[in-house]
Amino acid sequence: MSTGSAAPKPGDPGVRTGRAAGPGRGGPRFGRPSPGGRLFHDGAPGGRLFRLAARWVRRPLLPAVRLWRRNIQLRVVAGTLFMSLGVVLLLGVVVFVQVRNGLLDAKERAAQSQAAGGFSAAQDRAATTPTGPGQQDGVRAGASVNWRSTLVEQLASGGQSAFNVVALSLDTGDTASRGARASGEVDPTRSIPADLRQHVAASSDTFQKFSRIHYTNGRDSEPGLVIGKRLTDAEGDQYELYYLFPLTQEEDSLALVKGTLATAGLFVVVLLGAIAWMMVRQVVTPVRMAAGVAERLSAGRLQERMKVTGEDDIARLGEAFNKMAQNLQHKIQQLEDLSRMQRRFVSDVSHELRTPLTTVRMAADVIHEARSDFDPVTARSAELLGDQLDRFESLLSDLLEISRFDAGAAALEAEPIDLRQVVRRVIGGAEPLAERKGTRIVVVGDEQPVVAEADARRVERVLRNLVVNAVEHGEGRDVVVKLAAAGGAVAVAVRDYGVGLKPGEAARVFNRFWRADPARARTTGGTGLGLSIAVEDARLHGGWLQAWGEPGGGSQFRLTLPRTADEPLRGSPIPLEPDDSRRNREQAAAGRAQESARVAAVPAQTARERSPLPVPPRLPEPPRATVDPAALPGSGARVVARAVPRGDGGGGPDAGTHTYTGEDMEREDGTRGG
């Protein structure tokens, strides 16, 4: 029996792999699989049909898959059933094979004994039958046929339908005309296998074979055992004598055994499944109760406990779980009380310090106004007193804001705003510090409106903190503020080229009172809470505030906000790592080197060898999309950024880049951010 051949794998001999279609060459019907492993591209109609078919097939299976993943009892019972079914099938096969072999061996020994007796009786009858010396050939052949018929009837009469006897001549011609005789209406031609007749004719030994017994009266064929031997008749002619033993009783016995094993096996599997279900239920039920209690504990219902019954392992687990829940409830209550006391203490201290601070501020203002009448040392002390009072007021304001965030009392007043105006106010407020530091602030991407629903006061506070920090740590280099909008998100990134951040500092930079260099002086009066408040403001909007930096290569802080309130963010239009980072520059340089090497490998052509290429007509440039001024918030006047001449520091800005000064901000916005 031939076995089916497996299909060759891609890349093996006999398989033509697809090639990319080149110029002037038709590509294959289906392209190469994409790097993600999908056969069809996203835009191909076949890909959409394939995804729809897969979704249609997978949809009815999702509830079953979800139940399989969530129900451990179902998995245990199903595993028990499958393993039990395998064991029952294995045992059933072994028992069936043993019974079949036993029945066939017993039948074969009985058949061999019966056939041996018949062969011996036939040989003795041939030896004792007298023959006439003067008979002709025709008369002798007829006597031989009659003798064989009588022999077959006598031998088959002792079987009582337990076997049949067939006598055949050795000649391979027309067996019916040469004395073929059979009992029980057996068809000798179809019932005796040809290979068995060849073995019997070639040797005087006894041969046997399992075959099908066919009848001439229309009865259905049945399995049987055929035993044959070559003998000599009374005339001295050789013939073939066969015993055919039907195996109907054995087949019925095997069918009965098979049905009994199947019924018993099915009953055993169902019984084992029921036992496994009951046993697993005793274990899974407390676990489910524990899971339910844990879910209610995580939801804040700290008084929930498990019901404990008995003294077994499950009971000890329930007692341990209840003790753990009780200790957690006690600790959480302690922490809540402590946190509540801390928030109240900070709030009370901040409020209580307002009154004396106001008095001290009034006195310090009087002294500061009269500092020109003091000696230089006293005048400088008056100036320092005013600076420190400003920082103290900022610290109190930040502490109050942090206490609002901790108490969950911060409210968002979102309205559509154009982030370009917010950026201009922030840059205008940071210009005096930038002039003292020798830093130029460059804005990129402010050609189109960047509108989002946000709290203008909080966004301005976040951007002011980022820009001031960039100017302070930029070491006199340019600070780039980039705006972008794409999809459902808007983003503002502040890039500086100062000392940068060390590995791991980008995650700690938003911690309260954290500084990269503890010995660094706060020349601008920072309180150490600016970035902490900024990240809380971003979270209140449902946005992100992220940081990137490299030692000596500067840093970049990116604020990403959703266009509309309560819209989840799926990405940012500005990458966190800037294009001019050290790694990106190295990758770009390597790419240029490879491109140069590839171009250098192409042989140069002379002017005569070059064939002129047709130049297609240049299409007119489509007009740029404009934004309706009525769609912008505020007065509706569209803000048009003016071109600013290139300065001396650090080179001019690129296309679409504008450099703003404090005077420009005042003329465009009318105010300066404080």
C-alpha cells in the first residue's frame, strides 16, 4: 500500500520560490510574506478577505477559549478525561489483540488437526481403492471425477457445517471440466487464493492462509482459514485437497468482545470524569472563594474575609488568608491615617505661614525700596532677603499644589486652546533668563495651529518649567521647542544641548526634590517640585510627560496631550529620542557610508554612453491646506509668525523655524508670561 508523499517545504527541490518583480518583469501573483509573517499585505484584497474569514472562524470559538483559560476545573477534568480515554483505549486494544490471537490460535490448531486427519483419510482411501487395468483414458477420467466427488462428500459429512472440502486438479486449465468438486456450494475458483495453489502444487507439504470464502448460491462471503495439500488419487493422478474453515463464530465473538470493551471503557471514562469533577471541585471552590475575596479587597472592601470550615490544608490556607487580610487592613489604615495627617500638616503649615509671610514680605519690600540709603553690605542683604522671600512664596505655592494632587482635589478646566500661544507666552517669560545665560530659544513646527482641549494655566506651568530648566541646564547653547499634531494627539518637546542625563536619571527626574547634581545651586529659585507638579498636570490631562537624555548630549522633555478630553493616547507625534542624538547620528553616518560605497561600486559612464531620459512635465504644486480662523479659540485672529533675521549665536534656524525674543512676544500676545 503506497503512502502519500508529503508536500515539499519552501526552499526544497521541486519548489519555486517567489522573486521580487524587477523592471520590465511581471511579479508573482502573491508576493513574499511580509516580515511580520503575513502572506497578504494590508492593502491587498486577499489580505482583507483572509482576515475576515479568520475573524469569522475565530468568533464562535472565543467564548470556549475564554472559558478554557479561566476555568481550571474544566481544564483538570478535560485532562483527566483525555488521559483516561487514552489509557482505556490502550488497554482495550491490548485486551482485544490478546483475545483475537487466542481465538485464532485455538481455531488454527483445531483446523490443522482436522485437516491432517482428512488428508490422512483421503490418502488411505486412495491406497485401498482397486483400479481396473483395461480401462480407457476417458473411462478412467470419469472414474477419477466420481471418486473425488465421493471423497469430498464423505470428508465434508463429518464437519456438520464446521468446514467445507474442495478437490482440484493440478492442471491450470478449466478446473470445472477436470474434476473440481466442492461441498457446501463453495465457489472453488474464488475461495482458493492463487498463491496458495501455487505453493500446494509446488510441494507436498501442508500450507494454509486466511482468506474470504465465497459461495455460489448468493450467500455473503465470510472470513475463513484455508488449508491445502497435494495428494494422489486411486488412479495415481495428483490433485489438490483443501479444507475451508469459516471464522464466523470467532468474528461474532470478537464483535461481542469489542462492544463490551467499548461500553465498559466509555462507562469508566465517564465515571472517572465525574470523580475528577467532584474531587477538583472540593479544591477549586475554596480557591474561587479566595479569588473573589481578593478581588473585593483590591476594590477597597477591606472587611471581606474567607469562610473557614474544617482543619485540612484548605482550612489552614483560609486562616492564613484571613490573617493576611487583617494585617493588610490594619497597615493600610495606618498608612491612610499617616498620609491624611501629612497632607493636613502640609496644608495647615502652608496656610498658617501665609499670614506671617505676608507681613515679612511687606517689611522686606519697605527695606528693599530704601536699600539705596544703606551701606553696600546692608543693601545687598536687602536684595538677598527679597530673592529668598520670592523663593519661599514659590515653595509654599508648590506645596499647596502638591497637597491638592495628593488629596485628589485637583480639578481640570479644559477648553480648546492653541498651544502656539501658550509656547509664546512661556518663551516671553523665559527671555530675561535666556539673555543672562546667552541662550537662544528656537521654535519649530508653529506654522499650523496646534489645538487641543486642555487647561491653559496648567499646560503653561508645565511648559514654563521645562523651558526654564532647559535654559538653566543648557550651558548657553540653543534651546529648541518643537510642536506637532497627528491623529488624536498633540505634543510639545523641549530640547537642550547641555550636560544631559546619565543612564537611569530619566526615570528619577520627576521625583520630588530630586537634583542630578546635589551640589548645584538653584540660581533661578527652583523649589525642587516643578517637574513633580508638571507630571501630575500631564496625568490630570490624560497625557504623558517623558524625559530622554544622554551624558554630554543634552536632554529632551516631551509633553503629549490628547486632542480632546477623555480620549486615550495611542502614541505621540514627536519621537522621544531626537533625530540629532548620538546614536541616531552614528546610524545616519553608517547609512551614508554604505550608500557611498554602493554608489562607488557602480562603474562611471561617459556622456556618449548615457542615454537621454524623458523628463515628465512638472505638475503644479497643490495649494497648502489652511485652517479656518473661526475654528481657533480666542479672538479668531490668525497668528502669523514673522521671519526673524539670523542671529550670531549658533547659526540660523531651519525652514519652518522661528526665533522669538521677549519684545516679539509682547507685541504678538500683548502680555509676558510670569
